[in-house]
Amino acid sequence: MKQTILSILDLTSEEISTIIRNAIKLKDERKQGISHRHLEGKTLGMIFEKSSTRTRISFEVGMYELGGSAVYLNPKDMQLDRGEAVQDTARVLSRYLSSVMIRAHTHTSIQAFSAASSIPVINGLSDKEHPCQILADLMTLQERFGTLSGIRVAWIGDGNNVCNSLILSTIRTGMKVSVSVPPGYEPDAECVRRAEEDGYVTFHATPEEAVAGADAIYTDTWISMGDEDERAERMVAFESYRLDEPLLKLASKDAIALHCLPAHRGSEITDAVIDGPQSAVWDQAENRLHAQKALLIALFGLEEKIR
């Protein structure tokens, strides 16, 4: 297992399969009241440059349930906010902690931290990728369909960090991703190039074309953190990219709706879909906890403890 998990591609196909399998087992045994204290003595530092609900709570609870501990680190409360070099912070935290998870404004800042760190570093979200979210998504799809290979997921809306990681995941899983985004809001060109070479991604002019026959339809907020100044123009650009019941009916009969949350109900997704019988949103959110527990266990090479 590599120490740096900045991209979903930092995990091999086998590692992703193991993490998902172990996450499902951890989830099942948690419901049975079986505890797993596999990370006793381990401490996770959590650096949050951006606000968080699911990432913070799932990692903090996950470390607690695994017998370890988590330390919340706000850059404004650290010397980072007063100009300390990121590499100096990384070297010091490497002496205190067992691993670090970073939720950052820029992907380059996580890369700089990781380059100077001697402990495992996890990308908890950057402007380029969100690998932890995708692991939970893959787990959710595996639970629903029993496989990932050949599953087709339609992405509707903004070509953001989650979209980038979803596209890249096709290289490792054999999934197929069809994308429909407004002009000017396309996913990262390098992520697309890599998926076109070694994975599977197609682009469609309309959401209706992208979702036709899909096994899952995935959407996200039209206005991500940092895009607030573009709110007015984005609301216009994305108006026809709403995941509603008519769009969902164009997918396969057993298709599921996905949203990584927070959702802006009535904008990118309607109440009828997110609360409807085909919604997997709440399983998807819960699975952040289990997938990240399995990732942490794998990061420390302790997979054999849950086999």
C-alpha cells in the first residue's frame, strides 16, 4: 500500500477491491455489535482548509471505532496561518502523528505536504480529486449491483473534483461513465485523457442522452465551495441539468440516484428523487464511514485483521 493516497489511481484494482470487501464486512459486523480495535495507538491528524460534515465526522468516528484517535487541525489555529512553510509543518506533524488527512483548497498544497511527510497522507478533498468519496461510491455500487465491471454511471452537472475521480475510477474498476455537463464546465482534461486511454468515459450533449439505460445517475451541487462568486451564471448554465423523476425514468429500471452531498434540493436534484425509492444517497453517505475505516486499515497494512 502506498503511503500517499492523493488520487483514486494511487490504489490498484486489487487494493480497491480489498478495501470495498473489507468495508462491507466492517459495516455488517458493526451492525452486529462487533467492535474492531485494530488501530489502537494510532493517531490521525485532520487538516481542514474547507468546511466539512461527512469527511470530518466519518474519519473522526472511524478512528474512534478502530481504537485510534483523531485530532482536528484548523490551519487558522496553526502556524500555517502565520506563514510557516507547509513542508515544515509536514515534517513536525510526522513526528507526532501516525497519518494525516487533508481537505484542502488546492491539490498542489496536499502534494507539497505529502512530499515532505514521512507518514501516510490522504486526500480528503482537493480542487482536483475526492478519492475518499469515490471509494464510498464504489462500495455503494458494489452493494447494489454485486459488481463494478460493466456498470454504467451517468454524471450530470458540474465536471468537478468528484467527477474527475469517478472518471479515473473506470481505469481500475471496469465501470463505464457517461458525462453531460454544460459547455465550460468540463472535467479536468488530463483526467479525461487518462480515462479515454485506459478506462471508459463518453460525453453527451444532453443529460437525457447520458442517462439512457444507465445503472446509476450521479449529480452534485452546481456551486462547489470556492465557486460562490459564480452563483448567478452557474444557476443559469445548469438549469437543464437537474436530476428529477422524468430524467431518472430514462435510466435502467433498477437504476439508483447518487449525490455526494450537501444537496441543494430543487436545484441539482429534486425532493422526489433524493427521498424516493431509487435513491441510494443515504447509503452512499453512510458508506463514507465504512470505506474510510477500511482505507485506514489498509494504509497501515492491517488488512489481515479483518479477514
